Amino acid sequence: MDMAPPSPLSAPFWGGLEEGVLRTQRCEACLKLRFYPTESCPFCASTNFIWRSLSGNGHIYSWIVVYRSSDPAWQARTPYIPAIVEINEQEGVLIPGLLVGLEPSQVRDGLPVKAIFTRSNGRAIHRWTPTIDI
Amino acid sequence: MPHIGKRAVISGIGWTEYSHMSGRSVEALAVEACRAALEDAGLTSRDADGIITFGLQDTVSSAVVATDLAMPVVNHYADYNAGGNMACGVVLHAAMAVEAGQAQHVIVFRALNGATGLRYGGADFSNVLATTSIHSDSEPQFLDSCGVTMPLQHFALLCRRHMIKFGTTTDHLAAVAISGRSYAKLNERAMKQEALTLDDYYASPLIADPFRRADCCLQTDGACAVVVSAADVANDLRQRAIQIASGVSRTGPRARGGMWGNFWDDHTFSYAHHTVPGIFDRAGVSAADIDLAQLYDCFTYSVLAQFEDFGFCKKGEAGPFFAEGRAMLGGELPVNTAGGLLSEGYIHGLNLVVEAVIQLRREAGRRQVIGAETALVSAGGATSTGSALVLARR
């Protein structure tokens, strides 16, 4: 379960997690948010951007339940639920993360979730968890 | 509309055994398949003057194989560091090379020990994806870190979106696997020839819900090859030349991400949506003219997305189409008539091109689609990038 190191471009995202906040880039030309971190805006190609803090709220866009992994460290954690979350701030901005705090059978499309923050391999990382009673 | 003209044909095809353990080097497999394709065409390696391949750190280079074949001259070569999305693109490249006058007979091959060498379902492959520019640096940072490390997990995430939006079910996925297997039973090359029932499908273990093992393609040791020739010289060769009527490698905006594309507008659509109408227009046909389709089936779901996106039915209707058996032999549109990557073997999609040629030459025996004139072959699964060919018997 090695975690890829932050790149110079993505360091502010990971730094945000250390402070308990999710951040994405926002294009300074067209004002659109984007994730993953990219060198230029995929909508208008501007290279000007700032990092913006997010509410940490979103909803489930897609998910899977992993029962078998070829990676021994992940296999030891099965079953686990990787989820793609669409953030509340902008349609189409998707942030992957592990979904925790519910059973696999309880996951639904559109389920409201929020980011919580934990540590893994000595680094801060976000998880998604439901904001409503399941 | 740019026209990939009428001057390139497939003049020969060849393959090795598709097995779980070749016991041979990838190089040996590649050379055997290339020799077989040349012999099929009635050519020798002295006639071939171009060679193209693709792979992901698991193949041999075109120069190695050209040397083994003692090709006197290599007028055109290319080596793609690419996945199955280029399995048709390499044939398109060969056709363009022929049409541009770069070469006269171009060998296109794919060789791998996908079962005993680098396994695409294995942990080593995750590392290849992360370190060889197949992915951007974002996939390892943001997907691997939440346990999405295997291709099937990416595709299962795509499939889930289709289930959410269109009500696609696991019964529909099963139908794709069962339909493909119905042909594999009639294909002596196929690695999986035993019957597959719905009960068998549901007895297959869940790997990443919604995918079971039966939703995943095989891991195969083997190789195959085709020879792309200039039509004016192919008329004198041994086999009926199969025309490369059109080819595309085309996609839409924000296609970044080899599998799960985090910027893709609508994850229920694949690259195939962006190949239409060009893929058909350039061939002078419509989707209704296609007699059989070989659709890249790295996973069952990939077939559903592409089938819809090429326009064979409306979005959301592919699952019922397969469940009703309409893609089986005698159905409205036979799909993956050799059993595909799910049942025949995984030669990274190039074996789908081989099968289309066999069908159009009408050499498919008990699985022959009667009157086959025009075939679509695709490469790329349900993702944002891919390529496709229309092949024709004319």
C-alpha cells in the first residue's frame, strides 16, 4: 500500500490534508475548479490558478467494493470501498477516496458524504463518510 | 472528411497457440506469428518492408523481430508504448504507411506472455502503469492511494455509472460473457471452450463488485499478426485481400487518464461515441451495414458501452440486446465471434482483427457469419481512448 509521493504540482492538496482541509485548483481565467491537479486548465488552457479550500461535502458518483486485490496490503483490508465523489461546489469535479462508516450493501448513488481526515503511512489522507444516518 | 483510402488491405494473418503457459520467449512467439502471417499471404520475410507493434513493457521491439526475420530492409517501423486502445490503431498506422508509400507490406504483431510473464491483473502491472507514462502521475497519487490499483477496478467504476444511469444489471454483464462463450465453443483456438451458464457466472467469485472473475478477460501467452499490404500488389497474393475500409483513433475532450478518466464528461460514454460517424462515413457504410462486430472485451461491460456508442442501439439498450441473445450466431448482429478476449484469449485486442479477417474470408467454419461482407473491429474498452477499423470483403 505504498502511497505515491506528492508532486510539486499536487503538494498543496496533500498539505491541505495535513491541515484538515480539501483543496482543489481554481482557474483564474474561467474560474472553474478542477481535480486532479493539472498544469493548465482542461477547459480553457489557462496556466493561471489558485488553490481553493472546499467545504469537504459531496455525494457518491461511483463506487466499487473490492473483495480481491493482487496487492497484499490491500487484500488484507478487503472488503473495502473505493468511491468517486462529486463535490458540492461544482458539477463534474470528482475526488476519489475510500468510503468508510457503512456496509458495502448500504452504498447508494448520490449518497451525501463528507471528507474526514486520518493518517496512513505517516501522511495525512482523506476518507469519505456518510453525512446522514444509514 | 479525411479519407483513409481504399488502397490498403490485410493480405495475411497468423497466430500461435493461445495458452496459459507457452514455455517460450515473447520473441519466439512474435516471430512464429509473423512468419505464419507472411506465409498465409504467400509472402516471405524478404517481401516485408515494414513492421509495427505495441505493448506495455511486455513485448519485443519491431527491430528485434525484423532481425529475426532477416528482413532485408525496414522502410517503416513503429513501436507503441500503448495498451489495447491501439490494437486497431496500429493497423490503421500500417494502412497509412502503405498509402503514403512508406512501405508495401507491413507486418503488425502483438506478442506477450500475459499469463506467465507480466500479468495485467497483478501488482507488477500497477507499477508499470504508474511509472511508464501510461497514466499521468495523478492515478497513483489519487486512485492507488484509495486501493484502485488494478484495471478491473477502474472499469468496474465505469460500469457502476452505467448501472446508475441506465439500470444495467449483472444479468446483462453475464449475457455478454455467455454470448461470447457460445462462439468460443466453436473455435479451436479458444482457451475457454466449456459451456458457461448463468449459474456458472454467478458462481464466479466477486473481485470488485460489480465485477466477478467471469467479467474479466483471460491472461494469455501467445501472439498474433496481420500483414497490411498495398492493394495493387495484394491482388496477386495467396488469399483474398480484406480491405481496410476505414480506421480511426479519435476521442473527445479531456480524455486524460488511461482507464478511469477523472475529467471525462460522462463516464457512461466511451471513446467509441467520438468515432461516429467518421468510422462509418469514411468506409461508405452505416452502422446498419455492419454484419459482425469484434468489440474489445477486456471486461464484459466494455462491450455494452461500445455497442451503444457505435450506434448499434440507444444508450442503455445494449444489456437487453445481449440478454435476448441477439449478438449470438444467427442473431441481428453477431459480436465477438471467436469468443473475444473473455473466452478466446487476450492478445491485447489484435486477435479481434484476426477473427474479423477470418470471418470476411469466410473461413470461420461452424461459427461463420453467413454472408459476412463488412465488419467493425474496436480497441479500447469503455474508456476515453481507443481506435477502430471497418474491414470489408470487396
